[in-house]
Amino acid sequence: MTVTVITLLKRRQGMSHEDFRIYYETHHRRIGERVLAGHATRYVRRYLAPLDGVDQPCDADVVMEIDFPDEAARDACFASLADPATQAMIAEDEERLFDRARIRTFSVSEASSDMS
């Protein structure tokens, strides 16, 4: 049973969408890959672009999805992330990229429709 965690992330004030994506993909992504290795089976960033024509602030610029093979792997990953040195490394880089006060993380339960 796959366990999915999603996090809604907002870029820091004053950072353009383009600079945000470039920094995330060239730097912060690598930190994620390093700390998730051995725990996660999938690490995806989904950048949001409004389709409704509304150009108003949104609570998120990217949805990060992480899949784990089971709850034990997720819990082991989160326990390893609690290491003070790891937390400090992540927080330092997040300050360059995100509005940290707006980060929200969720466990996902899924329901799907048969579209045949």
C-alpha cells in the first residue's frame, strides 16, 4: 500500500515564478533527493499555473508529492528528518526559497472514479 504525503509550498515574497522554479529544480530538489533516498519511492514537484484567468495571489506555487512504500517507511523518513543537522540544512535552504509560514503538509487518502 503506497502512502502519499503532499506539501503545499509558497515562494518567498519578491521571488519570481521563474527564479523560484529554477532554484528549486537546480538546488533544493537535490536536498530532497538526498534526505528522501532509501525511504521514498517517488518525489514529484507540480508547479501551479492558473487556468481560470485569475491573477491573484494563491496559497501555493508548487505541490510536492512524496510516495512511500508504507507507513513504516514514511515514519522512518520523518524520524531521520528530525535530526537537528538535517533540519538546520533544510531550514536554511527553505529560507532562500519559501514563505515558510505558509508551508502545509498533508497525508493523502485517495478515491477515484471509473471514467470508462
